[in-house]
Amino acid sequence: MSAIARIDTATVVLPLPAPLQLGAMTVTRREYTAVRVTAGDGTTGVAYCLSREAPMAEIVERLVAPHAVGVDADDPAAAWDRMLRGSAIVGRVGLVRRAIGLVDIALWDIAARRAGVPLWRLLGTGDAPRDAMLVAAYPSPGRMPRAVADEVLAQAPGWSQVKISRIPDPAYMRELLAILNAELPAETRLVVDVGFGWPDADTALAELAQWGNPRLGWLEDPLLPEDAEGVARIRRGSGLPVAVGDEVTDPAVLQALVEVGGVEALRLDVVAIGGITPARELIAWAAERGVPVSGHVYPEVTAHLGIQVETFARGVNPYDPAPSFVTGGPQFDGTVTPSDVPGLGFGLDPAVFRFERD
């Protein structure tokens, strides 16, 4: 046995070239927190997340890491239980659960590296290429619908789904959706991410009625995920398929979206839900009910889980700088094939993330 010896954190802030509008949020920069977990034999595992301006590093250090240190490096599930119980008085859901998720992912990285196998093999999910969705464009009032459509169309070939965000101008959306419905490749479905932008189902349905007759793979996160009944009303009233679940930290909320909201797909944020340990249980639960699961960002991790993978354009893109600091990882070519390197199979650029003990 080799025990977890220490957990280090690092945070980096990367500006965006232009602000992004997603629902009620304006995003001008991306802040990421990373963890590096080290076992007694020197094996390390890493994970990163969008901090969303929350003090993730401090939460990891003060509330989560003390409960993981000393645990068997080959037993991430036992460590997860200790982290949850040790912080239960302040955080069974919310930010503390995100911090647990960040450490849990790194612990699975270590366990697979020590076993000498890629994580997908340890999890038994296979290495077949995963269905994938490309986040293609964020419309803005300063860009004409034709320009946004051209950006999407240039990237769409080869992808089964491409995603854009909603802009709260029904006339703009009607024009943009009409172009994309007419010109997207027949095999590519369009997803519109509302980013929890509508306050209720009535408001959503009134605006959707002005969008024309869009053909969508699904409408994503129209309401706050706790409003499962409202989601069901939007599905019935609009006739559109709906997927919800981004950023959810409470498994019961995701389960209600299936049981009450009847979503066509369940969105799963592997960090927010508490890491790979609870994600595996939720994926199995959804599979029993015939509901597909779509991962929210972090493609380097979700590629190992056997679910749909979401990614931004690799290399340089104006929306998510993460590809600029991730080294290695899966192969992207319209589908996503997980790495065959032991562990998660990716690293973090040391010039970007400087851990305190380096």
C-alpha cells in the first residue's frame, strides 16, 4: 500500500479576448484551479476545474485535503467517503462538493497510474471513440447572425453536435437559427445553451415561440436545474428536446430532472457532482432508465467515462483557454478517443500552473 502523502493547489487567471454573455452572466476571464496529489511512492495525479471565481484552492486545502491525506492511493472511493464525511457539516453539496470532485479526479488518476493502465480500462468503459459535442460560438449583439453562423459552419463538419449560446434577442435568434438549420451538415445537430437564462417556463415558451421552427438536438439549461417541473412544461409546450444539469452538485437534482422533467439527456459536470466516484453511479443510474449522459466540459476526464464528451476547439479559441495549458490527453477528430497512457493521460503546463511546493 502507498498512502496519499500531500495535495498541492494552484490557481491561474486567463483573460478572454472579448466578453462572453451566457444567460445572466458576463464572462471576461477564465479562472482555473488545479490540484496535484502525490502518493508516498511519488506517483502523482492531477485535475483542474473552472473555479467560477470561487476560492476553490482554499476550500481544497482547508476542508478537503486533510481527509484524503493518509488514505490508500489505490482506493479513491474510500478517500471520497472520508472527504465527504469529514466536510459534511459544511458541504454535502455546493462548493465543498466541487472541491471533493477536484481531488477525487486526481486520486483516480493516481490509482490508474499505479495500476499501469489508462483510466478507461480501470473503469471498464472501453476505448471506443466517444460521441462528442463542439462548443462552436457565443453570439453577441456586436456580431451579425451571418458572422456567427459562418463561425459555426466552418467548424461543424465531422461533429455530431455543435453548440451555440442563446442571446436574449428573439429576432436575432430567429435569423441565426434559420441560417444554421438550412446550412448545417445533415448529420450535425444544433444545441442552444440558454445558461439558465429564463426565470420560468412561461417566459421561456413565449420567447421560444418567436424563434421560428428550429430543429435542435436539444435546448440546454433553459431554467435553473432545481425547477424540474418547469423543464417538463418547456418540453411539452415547445416540442423541443431538453437537456439540463450543468454545474449541479446535488445528485437528487439530476435524478429529478429525469424522473419529473423527463429530459432527453442528462448533463453531468464531473467536478461539480463530486468527481468520478459519484459520476459513475449517476451514469449507471441514467443508463438503467435509458437516458444518455452528456459531460459538461473537462473532456480529458469525461473521455474515460464512456459518455458524450463536450469540448471547445482545440488549440487556440476565444472562449476557453484550457486547451492551451493541457498537455497530452484524448484525440479529437469529431469524436473523442481517450488516451491509452496510464492514468488520465494528460498533464498541466508547469509554466501556467505553479504549485506552491514546486
